[in-house]
Amino acid sequence: MNEQAVSLFLELLRSAVWNKSADENLFQHIDSSVWGEIIKFAESQKVNALLYDGIMTLPAELRPERKILYKLFLQTEVIEKSNEHINNTLKSLSAEYEKLNCPFVLLKGQGNAILYPKPEHRTPGDIDAYLYQKDAYETANDWARKQGFKMDAENIHHQSFEYNEIHIENHKDVCYFGINKYDNLLKKEVEKIIQDKLLIELDIDGLNVKILPVEFNAFFIFYHLFHHFIHLGIGLRQFYDWLLFMDIHSEEMNEKEFIRLAESFDLLKAMKIFASVGVKYLGVKPTAYPFEIDVNGESVDLVMNDILSGGNFGYEVFKKRKFRNELHRKWYSFTFSTSRIRKISKMAPHHINSLPINKIMTNIKILLKN
């Protein structure tokens, strides 16, 4: 891994995310090979538009050659159009679900994009809709089938389909741990949020959508990225969602409630490690967190190196590998995940040590379900 390219890449990313100019002194006499490495990092992490924003804070003479800059400009335009398309699809889906009397909570996704200085420059993904009213999950899925949309096999806690060329996930649960203790606790927490009418509204491009309350959302966004981290890995695109959320909402957050959630789900230690990574490498202020930061703590460098080498959702692991069939691919994913346990288990042993059996049981449940 090119250490100079890593350092410059992170400086440009910090510049874009925190809306400040990059340090010009770091970019004197950078040759095209280093810029090529920086671009590769951006592509693997799915932060091309953010990199472009960071570069544009540099004086013209310190920017990369025109063909590299133009490539990033075109990639940024594509991301902007993708965000416009997914926002329009969200509006359309919301209107359809309103006709069905199926209100939903938007999870992650475009609700996180709004956190960025330029929301249209966060690389979008899919739309996750938590259908919290009785029978709404089944009603929405039936509607999708009747429309003839391409339906994926139903997962443990969601059913997905393609709508307007966007991947939609209808959720009957906010998330799924695969561990009874946490799944039962999650159900109680979410039921209380719905019962006490604690959902809040967010304006996304003129559409009012329901999202989770601040403390629970902060916990949920972290759990989602940590879930992916322990299985295959995460990229900076996912990580910055949580870092920005914590920074923006730190003053309004009920710190005791947030800590209670983290401790209840045995994730406080892992949170502290990831928060320390954010402070050490990614420009987050220590005051964004209601707990102490230790940038020299155990696993901090390990997490950052894993993120940089794994790329978006850890998919760099699969990039140059060929699989005979889907079963072969799943077996490789399983063996890779279980091999990670030894080096990361101390972060959250209750979640990580049982990972192999949880993956096996989850796949068995899905096979029986379908």
C-alpha cells in the first residue's frame, strides 16, 4: 500500500467531508503515478465525487493532470444524476405506499446523504423501507409482485425487488442480529419507539420522510456498518455516514440514552474503537462522542488498514477471484468471514465469536423459508 497516496487520499477526503481546504503543502510535486493510486483508492471506496470536491479546493497548479481531473468530473456527474434518480424514485415509492396505507421509516441511504456538505456527492445505494404497521410488510410485497417487479428471494428480515432500476428492500424488522438476545431486545426498543411516536421527519429534496430518533439512529447506523465489518469489511463511504451523524447530532443527542443502547447491545467497546479511528485518521472532533477517545488504543490501526484494503463493503476481497458457482462464492465468503474472527473478536466477542454458527443457521432459515 502506497503510504504517500493513502495520506493524500485521506487529506482530500477530510477536506470534502468537513468542507475545508486541503493542505497545499502536502501536494507539492506529486507525480501521475501517485495520483493514479489516489484515484484507485477513491474508486474502491466509492467516494469518487468526494475526492473530486477535495481536489477542487487545491490551487490549479497542484491538481492532477487534466485527463485525470476530467475523469473524476464525469464520475461526479454520474453520481449527481444517480442521486437525483434515487430521490425521485423515493418520492414515487412513497406515493405508492401512501396509497396502500403503508407508511414506512427510511433506513440509512438518502437519510444519511443529507449529512454531507453536498448530499448529491455521496454515492447512493438502495432504498431501505421499514414497514412498521401491522400487515404493511405483506401488503407492500404483494403490491410489488402484482406490478411484476423482479423479486429476490426473501431474506430473514426483508424482501427486496427492483423498482425504477433501484434496489428496494422492504423491512419487517429494522435489522437482524441472528442472536436471540439482541433480536428480542431490538424488537422491544423499536416497539417502544413506534408506540411512543418518537419517529422524526426529515426533508429530502422536498419529500418528508420518517426516520429513526437521533439516539437510536446513531446506534443503528453504527450497528449496520459493524455488521458488515465483521462479515467482510466496510468502506469509507459507510464509515463516514456514522462519523458525520455523530458530529452533526452530538449536541442534541441524549448521551445517557445513546450509551444505554450501546451497552445493552454490547457494542460500546467496538464503538469506542471506531470513533477513535475517526478521530485519528478521518478528521472527526473528539467532542462528537459521549465517551473517551483513545487514538493509540488496541485495534485502531487494524480497523483503518482493514477499511483501506477491503474497499466498499469489503468487496475488494472478491475483485480478482473467480467462482465456479454461487455455492463456491458463498463458501469463500464464509471461510473469509470466519478467518477474521481471531484478529477482531475482542472488539465485540458476543457478536463476533458466534459468527460461524449464526451464518450457517441464517442460511438454513432462508433455505427453509424459500
